Amino acid sequence: MGRELFDFSAAARSVFEEADRALGFRLSKLCFEGPAEDLQLTANTQPAILVTSVAAAEALREEGVRADFVAGHSLGEYSALVAAHALSLTDAVRLVRKRGEYMQEAVPVGQGAMAALLGGDWDSIESLCRDAAQGEVCSPANLNSPGQVVIAGHAAAIARAVELAPKHGIRRAVMLKVSAPFHCSLMQPAAERLAQDLDCVEIQDTEIPLINNVEAQAVRGAEDIRAGLKRQVTQPVRWEDSIRKMLAEQVTLFVEVGPGKVLSGLMKQIVRNAECVHVEDQISLRETVERIRGALPEASS
């Protein structure tokens, strides 16, 4: 993950090098070489994804590409804040490593779960969560697209929701392989620990607006950002609303940075004809730069 960007772009290389210094170990080596079982640990996965995403954003900046808005899905909000110069990379990578540790420790392994619900309207999903809870936590965690909502909570409650889903008009329900039930009230212990760390880091007003997770609104002020990051841990990610907010702000081209194209896929579910490109390696970087320069010549001025 990220090796081609490291080799090709001086700006991307400096991102990995700064992250290595901030953490006191070679995260870059873990990203490039594994082993996979270490990279999959939440405390490593979160900083690895953040650093690779920021490296891609900095490689774009090195090519003269500037964004008008930034947004990130869950962990990605930290990458977006680094790109908007509201949060330093050093602080961000240390924060997300702790965030991963706190989330993993908040709920004992096996006691929490998440599931993706495909199809069904909002009323059906709320009704399903109420019926499945039975005194436990079962609530929407990621409002990803018109056809996809992820729920989180106690493992038994989520299992009941998967079983009951067809009766509530949900076309399909799939248990997810995750290490913890993110973005629900079970994460409150993690939220309290992370809040103390967030109070100790310097956050600046953004250079460009951030569309945040918790309200799906444009924010620029440092204290609004800090409050949003605290609330984000236990609140659902309003991704569909975030995309629609940017569309309302006349955004016409979306660039996904970092490993994979999950957000590009969600984008197509939200707006079928959306213009969406991605950057995760040398080839996709070059293709994206050429696409942006061809459609938006002012972006490279």
C-alpha cells in the first residue's frame, strides 16, 4: 500500500517519512511489506490508511491540483483535515493510532458486530433496529448511500437484525468482518479517551471547507472541527448527505485518494452519472491529473 507513490512522488515520500518519525517505528515498511496480520490490526490499519491517503493528496498537490472542498468517511475525516491544513500530519497519525487502540479496547472481541443492509427505506431500517435491539444496542452507523446502510451494536442484536431484515423489507443483510462496532454508543469509552487527546492538539481553521461526518455540513472553524471529531466516534457517518451537500455546492468532480475505490462505488450509488476518479498509485495519479487538467484547466494554474 502506497509504495508506488513513495517511489514516484517526493511529496508523498515526505509524508511517509514524517509519519515514521511521528510514530517512532517504520509504518512505511509495514505499509509496503506487511506482514498482513500486523497491518490488519486496527491500531496499525488506521494510521496506514491515513498516511497513504495523505500521500496521494500531497502527490496531487505537487502536480498543482487543489481541492475546493474536502470530506472523509470516518477515519478519512482526519486525512481530509490534514489536506485542508487544519491538522498536522504528525498529530493526525498519532491521534488515529490512539483512536484505533481505544476503539478496539472499548468492546471486548466478539461482543460487538456490524452488518450492511442493502435495500429498504429509512423507516424500515429504524423499525428493524428497534425490533432487533431487545434491550441491547442496534443502530445505524454508516449512512452510505440510498441502497446501503451499515448498522452496529451488540453482536447478538446485530445477528437478530440480519435474521429479521427480510421481514422489514430489507433486500439483503450481510455481517461484516470488523474488529469492533464502530459509530455506535458502545464506543463511548473510546470517545471519552480520544476527547482528552483532541483537547491537547493544535487544530487550525481549515484553508478550504470540510464537509464533516456528524452533520454533513461545511465547517471551517477549529473548535467546530474538534467537537465534530469527538462526536464522530459514537455518531453515524452521514456519507450520502455529505455527498449531496457537495453537489449542492456545485462540486462536479470527486477525487478519491488512498487505497481502493470504495467511496467511488458509493458515489455511483448516490448519483449514477457522477464524475469520480481516484489516486492510489503512479498510474492512477497520472490519469487523474490528466483528467483534471483536461476538464478543469484552472485547477492546475
